[in-house]
Amino acid sequence: MSADVHSLIGAYALDAIDDLERAAVDRHLRDCHDCRAEIAELREVAARLADGAWSVPPPQLRETVMAGIANTRQLPPEPAARPSATGPSRRMRLIAAAAALVAAAGTGSVVYAVQDHRVDQQRQLTEAAQASEARTRAVLAAPDLVVREQPLTSGGRVTVASSRLRDAGVIMLAASDAPADGRVYQLWTIRGGTPSSAGALHEGQSVIVQIVDGLPSSSEVGVTLEPAPGSATPTAPLEALVKLI
Amino acid sequence: MGERDISRRAEHLTSVPGPDPAPDAAALLLDVSRGDEKAFGKLYDLVAPRVYGLIRRVLRDPAQSEEVAQEVLLEVWRSATRFDPGKGSATAWIFTIAHRRAVDRVRAEQSAADRTARVGAATIDMPFDSVTDEVAARLERQQVRHCLDELTELQRQAVILAYYQGNTYPQVADLLRTPLPTIKSRMRDGLARLRDCLAVGAAA
């Protein structure tokens, strides 16, 4: 397997691999000093390709970003210690739960993934979970985090963690089963009585960790079962409604 | 224009895999990590065209690109404290974040519902033609373009389809009708060749 992982180094530097493979390479890198050096080098080269993509940003972007940083707290200098699964506080348990969702998505599939087999459902699950993992951790670490939980009518539960300081929140859906009949779970944020989609799961997917910017300004988070691949507005009764105020 | 001077200067100073391609970026990032908003403004001017350009190249849709660029730049502010100069250059750190975010968005989109949004995006794309022309002209002058041309056809296409278009290597293999192991190898040796070419260019 090591040889397989090693052959992925170029694709890794180009972000041309899926999350399962990335996890496999990351694991390999921990034990392989030479590989780390090679990756670092190839990453530098890949980043140089950005020089070839120079493009004038829209003028308002600068203003938006500068305004954004004024409202954004910087991370503390040292990486926070990895939360242990036995953490005493609710937040620790929550972070552990989010991490577990991410980990569960990856477990046992890596070997197949690096052998070029596509385990579609698991891959999609991992993508959804891992793409937002870093940001999820950051939101979950917010000092003013408020956590709310509701059971799903169809079994399972939805957890909403939101932080005004971060002006963001995390919705964690863990349904007991993936819906059948071509339906998918869809998340909604409700603001001023109007629902807008916060993302739909894939067919066959029952777990997601979704980060939502601006979540604290919503009054509720809803979950419905919609016909795949999701709807523009909710068409089905609520599976769960989490009140945020 | 100040930005242009800075980016061109950075180009000539660049050595890969040598010291930071843009010493300014590393120094600025250090100031930024101490909460210096002014330094962040300068860093913005230095890297935003490449951050936005890279994301736009991958995502195409200008509105989406702007949104992702905003996320990335805020992330740079937020996690500047985590940048470790011992592990690579400041620009590589920033563009790696940008590229990863853009690619994550592509992957999410590929598996997601909204095909219609992408059709719409192609229409919105048009007014940016003038920008595209400018970028193309700029590209001509750039070393990275020259070095891409030094690659074999398969290396070049593999690198471009992956990096600029956000494809996974199996997708690249499909597009180029080439076996997976070959594509993986071409990505790796293509990047290595690019590295050698860029290093030579910087020394010159």
C-alpha cells in the first residue's frame, strides 16, 4: 500500500485526489521524512501555477475583506490541543462528535480508495465532512458557542451549534438511515419566516457536518426530506425544527 | 500600477524550491499574525489578484469565485498565526489554501444538485472577457507559462486539467484516455520538471 500511496504524491500536490486518498497520504507522510520534503517542494511548484492565473478581483472584494477582518478574531498562535473523546464539557463532546463523523466516514475505506476503487457513497460523505472540518473546528471552538439539538421524526437527530462571534454555525445531521425512494435530507435556515437551503445531502447519505456562514442571524434551522437532488423551497413536512432564538 | 510592479518583482526573485518567492509576503504575513490590519491590506494587494485569479480559473463563475476568494482571504487573516515559515513559503501557504477551497467547491458542486446554476454562470461570465484578455497577455510574459510549455504534452495537460480545472486524477485519466498509473506519474514528474525549469528561470 505504501507504494500506492507514494505514487499519489504528484496528484496530492495538485489537490487532484479525494479526501480518503488525502487521508492515506497524510498518514503516510507522518512516517516518511523524504516524502514530506518532496511534497513540500511540489506544493511550492504547484502554488507557482497561481502566478499564471492572475486576474483583477472585483473592486468591492477588498472592501468586503477588510471589513471582514475587523470582525474576525485570529486563531491563537499554537494549534489547539486535539480534543479528546472523553472531554468533560459539552463542547468537547461536540467537537469529538464532529470528529467522529469525519473519522467514521474515512474508516476502513482507505485501502480500497488508494487501489483506485471508488466507494462512491463513502467518498461523498467524507468529502462533505472533511471539506469543512477545519472551519467546523474553528466555529466549535468559539467561546460563545450555543448548542441545540432536536430528534428527527424519521429517526436520528440534528445538532446546531452557532456562534455570534464567528457569525457562523455548524449543522450536524445524523439520521438513523438514509432515506429511500429517491429522496434526500435537506437543511434549511429560516430567516424572517423565509427558508433558504443550507444544502441537501446526496442520495444514500445520512450524515453531514455543514458549516453555515451567518447562521446566528437565522431564527430556525429546519430539516426536510425532499426529492433528490433537493428543492428550491421546502416541499415536505419538517423532520425537525431547531429554534435558534 | 503598484500591484503590477510588486508582482513582477516577485516573479524575478522567485526560486523554487528556494527561499520565499516573495519575501514581502512572508514579512507581511508575520505582521498580519500579530493583528496588523494595515499589513493585511498590503498583503491583500500583493496576493489577491492571484488568489482571485486562481479561484476564478478553477470555478469560472465570477460570483462564486468572489465568494470563495473572500472566504480564503479571511482564512488567511484568521490563521496567519499558524503559518510556519519553516514548512514553506508564505505565498505557497496562501495559494494552497485558495486552491484547496476552490477545488472543494468544485467537488461539492459536481455531486450537488444545481446544474442550472452552472449554465447561468456561463452567461454571467461574458463581461469578464476584457479581464481575460489582460490575463492572457500577462500570461505570455510569465515564467510559469514558459515552463508549462517545457513539459511534455501529457505532463502539461495532466497538470493543467488538475490544477486549473479542479479535476481529480481519475477524471484527468478519463479526459486524456490514459491509464491511471500513467496520469499519476505524469503529475509527479511534470511537477518535478516544472520545479527544475522555474528554479533555472529564477537563477537567470
